[in-house]
Amino acid sequence: MIDLARGTRLPERTFGPVTMTDIVRYQGASGDMNPMHHDDELARSVGYPAAFSAGMLGAGWLAAYCTEHFGEESVRRFRTRFTQVVYRGDRLVASAEVVRLFRQGDERRLELAIQLRKDDGALVVDGSAEFALT
Amino acid sequence: MAIMPIEWGKVREYATATAAARPAYLDDPNAPIPPTFLATVIHWSTIGETVRAPEVAKACATVGIEPDVRNLLSLEQEYFFHGPVPRAGETLHNSERLYDVRIKEGRQGPMVLVRFLVSFHDDQGLLRAECRYTSAYVRKEAS
């Protein structure tokens, strides 16, 4: 059991290298079939080096990372901001830090700062989340 | 209001697609939804219609940005859950509302920030979840 004091960092989890299969499987599951995520020719025609991953796939990985620690039924708030695009072959690292512990009604809650970075340190998803503690 | 039935198979598919293939999602016919699962509402409804509202077009015209989807970026999504996390077997009812339009000076010129909210109610009419979307119309630089 992790000691959940303010400033505690959760163990990191790595995802990837990102593959076309990861991207199209997420697109099919989510219903977002934006071709910029799987059509290299189209992405190159507007100046990108290749098709890039869906931002919400990174958000989904961060969600998986959090529910692994706090359970599947405890999410109360989950915010993700997309700061940079991800390409196939990128390796990603999820991390989280406890920002505060508080009480909302009769529930004990935890607020986390969550981040997904490329393995060279570049931030791709920046977020904040709250989970109920049981 | 549009409906969104939460299906177990969809929860399994979504959990697997986000590296969360765990028993809580895979083995329970009434599995809870993953934190970003409500993104799948687009299988049921067109989301983001409010980005074409007249006040958005007006703000875009003020700064000379064409309110075209090619100029539209998704910047942020924030989910709120009220009470127990929705589960497979439940049906949600969703509605969308525009709540903020503003012009912001960005590093690469002006942008029109558009914020809209999608609300999810259950069969009893209780508000179970909300998603706040922040999108922006930006001026495409010639590259």
C-alpha cells in the first residue's frame, strides 16, 4: 500500500512503443475515426511528418494507470489537456503526484497531478484527477 | 435528449484498447465504465454541434479566423462523475450546451476558445456525469 501523503509520487508505468494497431484499435473503440490519426499521406499533405496518435488514447492510458492504483469505481473527476502530438514508435511514461487529500461530503478524496511524457521528457498530456478513497 | 446505452462488450473493447484489460472490466456484465469511456458517446450522438453556434461564428469573424473544422483543435476534456460510476446495463441520456466563447491571444496569434458541456443523466433523471470540452479555432499558418 502506498503512503498517500501530499507530494507522494506513484510508481511510473510505461506505454508503447506506440503502434498503428494501438491507434486504430482505440479509434474503433472510441468512434473517433479522424483520418489524421491513421492516414500518413493526408497528414503529410498538411505538414506533419506522419499520422499522429489520438490525444484521447493518451488520456485513456493515463486513466488505466490511475484505476490500476485507485480502483475502477472511484473516479470523480478526470481532466486531460493535450500539449504535443505523439507519433508511432514513441515510448510514453505515465506519472502521478498527490496534490491534496480532502473530504467532499462523507467521502475522502485524493487529487492527483497526472502526466504523460515521451521518454525524452517531452510532455504530451497534462492533467488533474480526483479519486474517492475507500 | 439522445440516448447512450452502456454495453458490456463496449466496455471490454474500450478497456482493452486503453491497456486496462482487468477483471473488473472484462468479467463483470455490469462493469463500471473507464474514466474516459464517455468519449464513446459519438457512436450515439454527434458531439460538438455547438461549435457552429452563431456567437462562435461572430467571434471568429472578429479576429478573421474561418470557423472550419480544419482550424479546430481539441485542447482539453474534463469528466465529472456524480455518485456511483455508470455501469454496463445502464442507459444514459445526453445533452449538450455551449457555455463560453472567448478570444484569446496565443503565441501564434489570436484563437477563439469554445467551451461546451455534455451532460449525462440516467433513467431516473439523475445527473451522473458531465464532460467539459475546450476546443479552439486557430488561424492556420501557411507552412
